[in-house]
Amino acid sequence: MLNRRDLIKLGLYGGTAGMLHLTRLDSGVLAWALDEVNRNSGSEWKPLAAVTPFTQALPLPPVIQPVNPSQLPGVQIIPGATYYEVRMREGTAQLLPGMPTYIWGYQGTYLGPTFDARIGETTVVRQHNDLGVTTIVHHHGGHTPGISDGAALQSQRVQPGSFKDYIYPNDDDICATHWYHDHDLDFTGHNVFMGLQGCFLLHDAVEDELNLPGGPGDPAQQGKMPFDLPLVLQDRIFDFNNQLSYNPFGHDGCIGDHFLVNGAIQPSVRVANRKYRLRFLNGSNARFYQPSLSNGMPFHMIGSDGGLFSKAADAKSFLIGPAERYEAIVDFSKLKVGAHVYLNNCMAQTNGRAPDGLSSFCTNAHPGLDGIGSLLRFDVVESLRDPSTFTPGQTLRPDLPNFSSRPVDVTRHWLFERSNGAWQINGQFYDPNRIDARVKLNTTEVWVLQNGGGGWFHPVHIHRNQFQILDRNGQAPGPLEGGLKDVFVLGAGDTVSVITYYNGNAQVGNYVMHCHNVEHEDMRMMMRWTVS
Amino acid sequence: MKSDMPRLASIAIVVVAGVSVALLPVLAERPPAGPISPIDYQAYTSRALREHFPNVPLVTQDKKTVRFYDDLIKGKVLIIQFMFTNCEQFCLTVTPNLVRVQTELQKRGARGVTMISITVDPVHDTPGVLKEYASKFHVQPGWQFLTGQKSDIDQIRRGLGVYDPDDKKIEHMNVLTIGKESSGQWLAIEGLAKPDDIVQTVLSLTANSARPDQMGSRLANH
């Protein structure tokens, strides 16, 4: 006899609301889940089905394919531009054993497709909102005109059933690991938690010349994993029906007890005994991670938010706050086929206030709420020739822009603190109708970002530009903060000074700066600024 | 297992009825671009969030006993404020700010937005004291002031994430909780935000996502 699960698979589940659900599998999942909730209300707590760690293969979000602009009625025609069409819609993902999880995604997948573009190549993306909620798409890290930046403004909202064409000139200084994610006013936390995130990679000729793993000179074999892997780290909470359980009243920051890499819980990835380029992206709402490798191998760190470093630097582990990116070369060439290496998180965190501290023993196959344990397993399964080149400590980008050599036109101070029951910037909450700074084009500004205390961590993100860190608490930045960045972790009591040059005649209009603990952001720890 | 049997039977009937009545027309009119069907998610989220709204008794300024979830939250779009009448800090400015919000909402014809203010000092703030407070600020109908058991009110604050045991009275005092129960959409905003900003936020919530116009016609077509 058919059970509910079979009915779902067949798309025939009626559920409580009856016929409507016949239209969609996705709706069927929720009807099933709602039935379960009603059936179980008042009964005893029921545990989630546990995932056996390292049994799922690391997913690789597909690279999105361009469309002909003639398929996009009314789109602006820009010579040389590449056109894409994306639908933000509902979908399901098999994240846990048993009932599928209902998600919101770009193209309906839990982690959206990856954009691959060259510096200087204009990308036009038509984003359709097929969801029932408003959305705003932010190109995080991009040097983007205000109209396409996707800041949390009413005017930027894409209404359900509507679409918006985002135009990205991609005239950034250097290649980088950017991303795109939802930025809706007041609802970013919920929307990104449901899956509205994806990678946006920029490449350039200098990067090609370096011949790093996974570059044009080091293509993947047919059907196998590439040697350049994005690793999107997320923590999530599920209810007992395997559904994503977002708490809109958890203002301190959403901390999960399930750990996903590229949209799979604790997956494993088959690698060859050679060099890989790993692009770490912290896509969690409020959690900080400290990745390390179980066999003590170093990460050869090669880049941060805004692209490659001037020089590679080794690290046994590194702190990565919400929305930060770090790139590393990991060399498995000394390992035998059959070896396993675990990517561990050694930073404990149990609430949105701040990380709790480092753990010295972090090989734990079943991380709990504190997050200590193995996020991913590398399985060395074969020997492969390695045509890529990389030497630890090598020079990467001698051409990095040096904003700090420019005369400073304006210095602004921003105090991030808990006050009046939430978190403010310079004593004010975000008001989308108020402009807090007006930046003039072709000027150099220093922004001093200060944490007002109370023990809260704030990963501060500034839109539009990449920045150079001048100092952290009066000290020159360490090797991992010497490159270009757009997110700055303000630990308790930290003060970080950053500098940039506001060039780009197209990059005018409205932008924001905010805490990228997205629950703090939704509580309006944000300010609006303009460039003209 | 035992209790599952009749359920499965009833599901089978629904499915059979559904297939015969609705499957063909539904497939035929299925829009190619992916339909907007927020109803299920909203219903599910709304159900999942119920534990955040304890159904405790509260007393209005008119001495009427109401239940927090059943009478104040369920099916409503609302603004929730916590206050106390002796408050000399935020509430003194937040309440007049909310009066401007109420006036503006009425001016824009936004019907069905409920405002509730719950005292965190219920021993002092009796219904009579609250009634006097409301009339002092010229509060219009559609905005209730509530008192009750301190433990019940604390439970409500914990549910809404606006409770801090270290600083019971002041902490989160000026944070307004705004939401729409039927869709499970909730947000928090400062009580001293510009009335225009608060009004825009509430209006985008009433306009957003329910889309009863569209869903109504879709349902009717089925």
C-alpha cells in the first residue's frame, strides 16, 4: 500500500488542503509536514533522523549558462555583455534522510548556480521573483552601480511575480570570490536561511598566468570534480519534519546545529593526491568558524574577500566570520591513496553574541550546537598528474591597488554598539529614508569602524568597494588581512581602520554598510550612504 | 500505527477525489514559469511559530479578559509594544510616536492593523491605570492596552525574543514587534523609528505575500 512518502514522490499527496497540492510536489511536502505537525502536537518531542556523516558527496553548484538577450523581452542591450536569466523559486532538497526539505533558491536549488565572469565583462542578470515574498538580490563584493547593488531599500524590492534586470560591469580591480544573496529589508535572515545564496566568481589574466589549481591550464577530467572548489559553509536548524526552522524572534543571531558544505550536511569529496584551490565562503547567518585540517597540514592562504593576496601566507587555521571569504591552496600530494583528511571547525559558538573560543580537539563526527567537529571529509582516491603551479609563500598579485598611498580626503568614524535594546551605528538604527554619509566620486576615504563593546561580535560589511585594512587596534594587519576585503570582523572592543578610493562613474547612487550577522542587520544595524 | 490506519484511508479518498476532480484541469493550466504558491509555506510557518505565542490570559484597559494567541495574535497584522506607565525613558516618546503611526495608518486607509501595548509592570498598571494612560495620549480604537500576570507577560516576551533577564524593564523596551500571523512573517523595529518608516514597514507586510487577490482567483479556477 502506498504511504505518504510514496504519494509525495508521485506528486499525488492530497494533504489537509486537498486539491491545491496536486499542482506541486513542493507544496505536497509542506502539506505532509503540516499534517505531521498537527498529528504530533502535544505529543512528545521527536528527534530528527540523523545524517550519517561523510556519506553524501560534496555538491558542486552548476555554473549558470548564458542566454540570448532576445529571450529577455525589454532588456537593455549592452555590447559585449553576457546575459543570464534566474528564477527565485520554491523547491525541495534532500538534506536529511526521509522527508525532503522545502527551500527557496535561485533556480529553485538550495544553493544557487555559480556565476563565472571575467573582469571587465558586463553581466546582465534577469532575476524573476516567483516566490511569495519580496526579495532583493545583492552582488556581495561587486563594484556595482547603486541601482543594481541590491541594498535593503524599498525601491530595490522585487515584488512577487515581478522581475528585475541587474547589470554588473564587473570592473573590479582584480579576480575574486564574490557571492550573491538576498538582502530584503527586515527579512534577509529568513530569506538567506531558506537558501537564497550563490557564488559569483571573477577571473582575470593575471590569475590565469599564475596557473593555480583549477585554472584554465588545469581543467578537470570529464565527470570529475574540478581542482578549484567553492566551499560554502552554513549552519542550519531543522524541525522534526526535516523543514528549515527559522526563528524570526531570535534577534541575537541564528545559530544552527547542522553543518552544511555546498548545501549537503557533512559531505565528503573524492580528491586526487595533488594541489587544490579551496574557496571558503561563510554563508551562515551568525556563526564564526575556525577551519583546520585533521592531519595538521597547513592552508596556503592565497586570498580574501576581494581577491588574491599580494603574497601567499601559510596558516594552520583561520577565523572566518559571516560573509567573509578566504581562499587557500591545500596540497594532498604527500598523502597516499586511501587517506582521509577532515576539515574541522575548531571555533565553538552557541549564541549570536560572539564565538565562545577555540577548541584544541575538534575531530568530532557529530558536531552539536557548539559547532566543534568535522564539516567535510576529503577522501584521497587516486593519483593524478598536477600541471598547476604553486609555491608556498609565493608572490601572487604585485599589482594589488595600494589605496593607502593616496592622500585621504575624508575620515569617518562609525561606532557599532548595543544600545536601546538592539544594535546601532553611531547611535542610530537604520532608516531607509535617511542618508548617513555622502561620498564624492574620485575621493579617498578612511572609515574607522569601532566596536562599542558589550562583548558582541559584528562582522561589518561595506557595499560597493573593496578596502585595504590600515590597522586593527593600532597594529598593522596580519598576513590574512593584508589583501582586499569587504567584511571586517569587529571582535569585542576592536577598532579597525579601512581605506578605499571611490572611483567608477557608473557606481553612483545608494549603498549600505551593515553588520553581516544578518539578524543584527534585520534589527537594522545598518546605515545608508550615497556616492555622487 | 493503530491511529495511522484511518488517516491513510482518508488520504486515499482525498487523493482519489482529487485525481478525478482536479488533476487534469490543474495540469492543463499550470503556468510554465513556476507558480507563486506561498500559501502552504505561510500556513506551515504560521503553525510552526505558534509556540512563540503562549495563549495566556491578559486583561484589556476595559477589563475584558482575552487570550494572547486566540484573541490578539491569530489572523492579525499587528504592532506589539511593551511599556509601563511609569516609564520615564523610551515609553514616553515611543507611545506618542505610535499615536502618529496609528493616525497615519488610518489616514492611508490601512484597515485591519491591530496595535497592542503590554505592560511589563502589571502590579502597578491595572486596567484603570492603562485606560487613563491611553486616553492621555488620545489613543484611537484598534489599539489595546493590556495587563496580566507578570509570569505570563514574561513568557510572552521570551516568546517574542524581547526579554533580557539582566535588565528586565529597559532592555528591548523600545523594540516593536511587527508581524502577520497568517504568513509567519515577523520583524522587529525600533519604537522611535520615524512614523513614516514604521507605516511603510507595516504596509509592505499587509501588501506582501498574501496576495489574496491572485490566490483567490487561482483557487477559484480550481
